[in-house]
Amino acid sequence: MAGSSARTDRHAALPGVLAVVLIALLALLPPPLVAPALERLSFAMFDAFQRIEPRPYQDAGVRVVDIDEETIRRLGQWPWPRTDIAALTDKLTEAGAAAIAYDVVLSEPDRTSPPRLAKRLALDPEARATLARLPDNDELLAKSFTGAPVVTGFFLTHDAYHRTVQPKAGFALSGNAPDHLAAFSDAIPPLPGLEAAAKGNGFVSIATDSDAIVRRAPLIARNGTAIVPSLSLEALRVAQGAGSVIIKTGDGSGEIGGGGDVVSLKVGQFEVPTTRSGDLWMRYTAPVPFRVIPAWKILAGALSSEQLRSEVEGRIIFIGAGAIGLRDLVATPLQDRELGVMVHAQAAEQMILSHFLVRPDWAPGLELVLLLILGTGIAVLLPRIGAVKGAIVGATAILLTGMGSWYAYTNHHFLLDPTWPAIGVATAYLVQTILTFYREEKQRAYIHHAFDRYLSPELVKRIADDPALLELGGTERDMSILFADIRSFSRISEKLAPNEVIAFLVRFLTPMTDLLLGYKATIDKYIGDAILAFWNAPLDDPDHRVNAARAALAMQARLKALNQEMEARGDGTWPGEVKIGIGLNSGLCCVGNIGSERRLSYSLIGDPVNLASRLEGMSKYYGVPILMANALAQHLGDFASLPIDRVRVVGRDAVETVHVLLGEVALRASYDFVELEKAHLAVMQAYYSQNWALAADLNDANDQAATAFGLGQLNMLYRGRIAAFAANPPPAEWDGVYEASSK
């Protein structure tokens, strides 16, 4: 019933399949609607890939000039006078920089400019006038910018001031206008004079993912209605002298995707694949010290003009602040604290080297298909192969998916997310395992409810631990059956009050039941004072015939001791000497859940059951404690038993040779029993031969021995039969069969 039916139930996989479908629907939701924890699982996998195999560093002609702590110590605190920034710009320009990109927003006037100092300081009129006539520092910086390939930086914000920046780059569209760009309502631009003098202008704002890690660098965004470039994209444009950036969207690229999804950007000779919102997936390198030049080495002349030119000429230079208190720090998959300017620099490197991480348009579809196939596969397999094998299969599927993702990353630079297929497999496994556990617990409860009354606790535990041992629903089995009934129970009940009858039955049935269970019997039912028990179901019992015989003998012995115990108590609760008759049989029976749709019980039916019941009733007629059918007696040759009659019981046409069971092997081998057996068989031989005189003599000679074995009533029964047949002989065709007239 339990394990096998659960594994073959065609609906067993349905809950797991439904769970997988729900996970698939969840995977289709846009990232903002997906639980952050699930999104972070995907990110964690990609981060692990980068940590294991970061981008190999190649010199792409990009350097970072760092305003570091030593620079501040040598040249003074930030912000510097614009004349110092102009000097830095001039030196880089003279050294042949292809582009100079400031990851610093120069949005406020220089407070150290002479005209501003003239207004702020308490000076005599002549000194103030002299100071006011000196050049403005911001104008000097703008003049420096005019002849240099400078890209200024600006911030993008969501403030309500609605300031906008007009990009210096032109944007051409190949396809529909992009409709998934990050949009900002406000901007903090550089001073107008500086912005006008610069060759380019790019935003320095970098967005992080939900876990505050920068994995994608935005290359374009919206400021109001205008599309604006990032600092890295603008620096690459200025370095090439390109005039515009081409934005390719889904319908203009020939690739899969929505009409407004950005597919790639083309700036000069470089084409850059992006996300639908115009972001570049970052693949960082490990730290490379010579990529960074401290600013003080340039301004203080620590590098000769030849050394500086060798470091700068033809390269894109990003200038950022790394000093304590100035640090623009971000977290990346490789570094918990990385300079923000390094993100721009490495983005430029990737674009120049064409070394991209790409999440293909077909990746979500592939991941969804894997989720459904693997998750559904586990849901279908698990009820059939079990939790342990299912765990191995599931873990293998997850491992192979992860390995496939790793292969795509290392060999094709594809980002294929194994997280969703893994979640599908894990969810299907979890749901199916929980439901299997629930079904098994429910099954155990059913088994205990169904069999606690019939089986010993040890047998019930064995079935509950391994329900495959149990087969219910009406199966045919070779079984042994025992009927036991109290002799003259009606007279006993007549002498006792109803509550005393119940108390008596409890005292009688409890030890008898315990004894039967000890011999591996299943208690079918109690019928008033009677007990019906059987062997070899629901668990196999290869010794069921021997166990039934031993149980019957043990019941008679226990009742004898019980009579003595109760007589010794003398409390009047035991109705004198109690005797029981037992009928035993074995044969093919149908056993299982029997009853109506509303009420079932585990029981058995079949001709061997009916015959055992009739034998129990006839044991009183023969005056023997245990009467058994020939089918059982043939298998108990080592027991002390005797054939005592051929009888046709009520309601049955077949003739049955019935045997009395007297004891086990020791009694069977005793001298007294061997002599009794010889004498008894001689009597039966003479009886069936219709030699009534010889039969009478032999029966009388055997009377003392028979009485010693408790067969005195049987001996008297045959004395009467022999005398009756001697006086009135049966017909010649007489077959020696006794026709029973009562049950």
C-alpha cells in the first residue's frame, strides 16, 4: 500500500510540478519585483566567477591619475586652486594624452581666485584693485581646457531643480528610441565656462545593485529629455575625435529584444554590447599598480618629461580622488573598497579591448527551459526513486548547470544564470520530500490505527518503518487461522452482572491476546468471548503453521495457570474453572481491507476460515481442547497429534479428517504418546473396517491411556458409536464419515 503505491501514483509529482511552474512565473517577473534575496543569489554566482577568474589585465592605453593621500600631503588640501588643476591638465596635454577625463565635478567657483579674494579680504583700496585685476583661476582653467582633450564630469540626481546638461556628443539612433534608460530629473554640471571649454562632458554617477555592489557601468542615461553619455564613453569618443555615438536598439539591430531595448553602442571604431538599459557588464581585473599614477609625481616633477610622456602619450587619462576624506569608494565583485574612478577606467579598457561580458537575449529563455525541465524531472523522478537517489540526481543536475554556466563564462564570456534552474530543482525536491514525509507520516498513523489492535508493537513498528512490507486491498495468501471460544460462556454470563462480565473478559482476553501477539499473530477481531487470529499477514511469516500450533498450546497452558491464579485470589471475580475450545486450520485465504466504503477493517475470508470456526465448535463435541484440520496437521509432523474422525461439518460438502493437537516435539517423542498413538490408530483401523467387536475391545483397552492424555470423552464417544453400529450396522457403502448436525 504505502511505499509502492506512493511511488507509482501518477499524481504524486503534481505538487512538485506546480511548485516549479510557480518558480518559473516568479523568474519571469522584472528584477525589481523579484525578492532581493533571489536576485542576490544570481549576483553571488557571477561574483564568484569573477573572483575565480578575473579579467586578465592587458594594457589598453588607460591610466588613472590619483589624487591620493601623499599628493594631499605634498601639495595641500583639497579643493586645490584651479591653477593647480590647470597645471595638471597642461602637463598631461603636453605629454600627449588622448583624453583627460575628470571624475571630479567642478561645479563651484574657485574661492582662491584673486578677484574673489579681493571681495572677501579686508584690504586697502589700492591692494584690492590690484588683486581684482589679476586673472580669475576658473578662467585660467577654462583656457587650459580649451586646447586640451578634456572631458568634464557632472552628477545626475533625482532632485526637483530640473537642471539639464546639453551633451557635446551627438546621438544617432538605429531603431526606436531607447525606453529603458535610467532617467534623472536633475544634474549638477561643471561651471559653464569649464563646460564650454571642454571637448566632452560625461556623467560620473554610478548605480549599484540592491546589495550595493557595482556590476554594471551605465554608459548612457536620460537627463530630462536628453540622452547623455557616461564619463568613460565620452572619454573614448574624445580620444578618437568621434562626433557622435550610435545607439542600436532591438528593432534596429536584427537581434532578439524589444523595440526600445538598447542592444549596443557604437563610438568611433568601437561597438559595445550593452544591457537593455545601456549598461556595460563589468569584468574587473585584479589590482594593477602601474595603472595608477599619483598626481604629485606629475605636479612636483618627480617624473621627467620623457617618463611622463611614456606613461601618458596616446592614452586616456582618468583623474580621480583617492585620498582619505575625498575617496569616491564603491564595492565591486573583487574589491570591497574600490575607487569610483577605477570603474570608469576599467569600463574604458573593456570597450577598447572588446573584452565584454554579455548576457545574451536568449539567456532568460534558456534558463526558464532548464528550470522547467530539471525541476519537473526531479518532481516526476523523486516519488519513484526516493529521497536519497533524488538528492543525488538533483545535486548532479545543479552541478552540471553550474558547470555549464562556468563554461559559458570562461569560453564565451556569456553570463548564464544557473540560479533559477537550481532553485527549481531545489524547490521541486523540497516540496516532494515534504509531501512524501507527510504522506509517510499519515501512512504510519493509518498503519498504527489499523494494526495496533491486531499486531504486536514490534510488528507494527516494522510495517510503519517499511510500508512496502504491507499489501492491503484483498490479496490471496497461504495463512493459518485460530478460533478460540470460552466453553459454556452463556452460563458464566448468567451468573455475573454485566460489569462483572466485562471485567472477566478483560482479564481473560488480555493475557490471551498478549500471548498470541508474542507468537506473531494478527488479531482479527473479538466476537464476544471468542478470538479470531491469523498468521502470515500482513507480514510474511514462513513459520506461520508452527506459530499457530504453539500459540494454541500456549493458550491452553496459560488458561490453566490463570484458573489457578484466580482461584487463589478468591475474590469472586473469576467464575470457577474456565475452559476454551480452539479450532485451527491453514490454507489459501483472501486478506485485506474488508467492509463498506464508510467502515473498513483488516480481515480475512475463505473456506479455511469457516472450517476453523466449525472445528472450534466441534472441539466441545469431541471433548478435546484443540481441534485442527488435516491441511494443517500434514505440516506439523513433529507435533503430538492424532486423527480422530472424518467429518462433514455443517454448511460444507467436503469431508475433513480432523486431528487433536496434544503437544510439541518432546511429547511426540515420549514413550507414552507413541504407545497411545499405536493403540488409537488400531482402534480407528478397526472402526473404519467395520470390525465392531475388535474396535470395542481395542477402545476399551486404550481407555486409561486416552484418559491420561485428556481424551476420555473421545474414548467414550467412540464406545457409544461402536456399540450403536454393532447393534445396527451401517450400509455396505458406508465411508466412515460423521455428519455433524450443529456448528
